[in-house]
Amino acid sequence: MQKQQDLKVEFVILMAALMSTVALSIDALLPALPEIGASLGVLDPNNNQLLITMIFLGLGFGQLIFGPLSDSFGRKPTVYAGFILFIIASIICVTAESFEMMIFGRVLQGIGLSSPRTIAIAMIRDSYSGDYMAKILSIVVMVFILVPVVAPALGQFLWVFYGWESIFYVNLVLGAAVMIWFWRRQPETLREENRIRYSPRIFIDGTKEFLKYKDSIAFTFVSAFITGSFMVYLSTSQQIFEQQYNMAEMFPYIFASLAISVGFATFLNSRLVVKYGMWRIAYTATVAFVLISLLYILLFWSGVNPRIEVLIGFFALQFFAIGFLFGNLRALAMEPLGHIAGIGAAINGFVSTVMAVPIANYIGSFVTDSVLPLFIGFSFFGVLSVLIFLLLKRYKKKIAIH
């Protein structure tokens, strides 16, 4: 296990780059959603949200394939396999002649991208543990957040000047550059003696092992609730700012400013988590997440949207709280799972993502002419998350007494 002083800057940036291939494939497409939908004959604008949520569905299921395989065959070969699938899926997307085929391509893209996303988490767990792992994850997320800052502006530029297909081609080129960097510079983190012999039962055995740890189960559910809430924003943000507020030209800049809010929180978390602990910070941030959303509901219960400055302020506060959650929740779930890091990351990612997709689709269907349903969703799943924290805390007290 690496010591605290052994923080390798290139490792952190490379892990962030692996995860950023996912963010780029999602966020760069946001400004072009109406154009893609129109070119493929989509009549209901709400259906364009599927281009975002369906890639998450692929991300969820793909982790169940690549996570266990990485525990047997190593992290690096598994990442290469995922990227090859991503290339095939991207070709399907740019040549799609129907919305259904485009959705199929997006799901397949998600499956392929689940490999670098999941394996990056497993490689971090191979190398770090405890609150220091949460610190590393926070730094990775902070670097990773740079992509949502620039991706919508990049996507809009490409769409306006070269057509929406160019967004997929640029994703491929940048993804290939990251893969070459990964191949040349990153050593394998899973030692031979720590590999699990492959068998058809590897996932069943891994799941049984995962279910032994109540912390991992609990924080996987919390991750699902928070991810689902955030996914609603991702899938509806274009619709909110471009249609409800008529600010199409400003959308990339608004999206970027809100991404900075998440990034600043992850930066602060990387400085504070070792001192205060990931549990305390995550619980406090979850409570704040609930209170902010409840305040919005109380102030704007009529459903009439507030001024854009007010909405951005609420979003910024909400995402500032989320910035303290992403890295910490993953680290809390992964902490007991060092001996099955690949399978553990896969199950954690699968459950949280597959639960998040229907949450996002359901709440997103109500975000037509008001932002209020989004904040109602935030508050509902935020309250559920706080309850899980409290139940887990009570369980730990009982164990301590006995």
C-alpha cells in the first residue's frame, strides 16, 4: 500500500483522464441534443434526455462485465477491451439513421466506457486506503471536473461548424490519446498474487463477499440516490436553460460555472478529508443537500421559475454539497473491499447507476415548464440518504455496545 507521501501526480491526472472519457461523451453532446433529435425524427423533446440517461444504463451494466474480469486478468487489458467496444459503439452512433439505433449505440458506448471508469476506481483502491483514498478520489474528481467546464462549449463549437457527428469523432481521438498515454506510462496495479482465478462463479462469489459489508451496501444506495438526482440535472439542463429560460447561447457558460462549483468543493474536500474524516464530511454534505432543496421548494412552491440568477445560485449551492459527496461516498463504499476491488467497484457502480437511471428518467419527465420537480426530487432522495446515514450510525452503536 502506498504511503501518504507517495502521491504521484501523473497517476492522479491519468486516472482523472480515464474517467473523463465518460464525462466528455456525455457533456459535449448536451448543446446538440435538439439537433440530433430533429435529424433522427424525434417529436417529443423530452425523449432527447434518453441520449444522456441511456449511456448511464450502459455504464451500469458494463461494470458487471469489466470489474470481475479486471480482478482476474489485470486492470490494463480490461481497459483496452472497453475502449475497443467504445470505438465500435461510436461508429454505430455516427452512422445511425434512426433514434432507436442511436440509443443502442449510446448504451453500447456506456458499456465500453464503464471499463476505464470502473478500473480507475479499482486502481486507486489498489494503491491507497482509508481517508487518504478519499483524498486521492477527491483530487481525481477535481481534475475530472475540468471536462464538464469546457465540454459543452467544445460540443457547441463542433456542432455549429462541423455538425453533431464531429462530437463523436473528437471523443474518439481524445479517448485514443488517453489510451496511448495509459499504455505507455501506467504500470499494472494488480499484482499477480492478488489476482482471483477466473471462473464462471467469480461474480456470484464476489457478490456474496460484497454483501457481507453493510457499509458498502449502505453507501452504494446513497450513491444511487445522489447520482440519480444529479443525473436529472444533466439530462434536463439543456432543456431548462435553452427552452425554459431562452438562453441557448449562454448554456455552455452556465453549465461550466456550475461545474466549477462541484470542482471547488472537491478541492476543499481533498484538503479537509484526512483531518475530519470522510464519514463526517459526507453526512454534513448530505444534510446540506436536503436543506438547500427544501428551501427552494418553500420559496418557489408555485412552480413559477425564479430569475436565472436565483436558480444558478441554488444550483451552485446544491452542487457544492454534491462535490463533497462523490469521492467520499465511493471511498466509504470501497474501503472494506480492497481484496475484491474490481468486483467491488463494479457492483457499487452497477447498483448506483442502474438505480439512478430510472430515478432520472422519472423525475426528468416532469421537468417540462418548471424546475420545481427537479428540486422535489433532490429533497426526496436527499432525505432517504440522510436516513441511511442515521440507520448505519445506529447499527454501528449497537455493534460497539455488544
